[in-house]
Amino acid sequence: MRPGERIHVIGIAGSGAAGVALLMHHAGLLVDGCDADTPSPYTPPLEAAGITILSGHDPAHPAMAGAMVAALDGYAQYGRFADGLLR
């Protein structure tokens, strides 16, 4: 991943994914994400950083992303959604 690359994070509102999203953002990546459980205690710092958080999951969300990251629990819950995007 390089600065300026767009990354979409599935499950971004969780504690682990939110932290990773912030790290990627501060490294210069263009981060956005989606989660079925928004808002969460972890979303205010994301919003303060200007990271877009989409509510719910939709295959159209990461359409412009160069890469996609799925939180492990998000992937377990929404694996078919992620699998469809990876093909």
C-alpha cells in the first residue's frame, strides 16, 4: 500500500479495524469503510479524521477502492459479501 491509495475497510466500526483504519489514514492512505453496527464507541476518532463511514454493507461501497481490508469478525459475519468482491 502506498500513500494516496484508496482502501475500503469492512467492519470499520470495530475496535481493531478502527485502529488499523486510523493508522492507514495517518500513513497517507485514502481510507473509508462500512459496518453494520454504526455508530460505535470507535467511530468518533474516524469521523474526526475525515474518514467516511457507510452504514451497512453493500458491494457498491468499495467500488473505487484499490484494495479492501476486512476485519476478521466482519469477514466471519459478512464473508459472502467480501467473497463476492474479491472475485
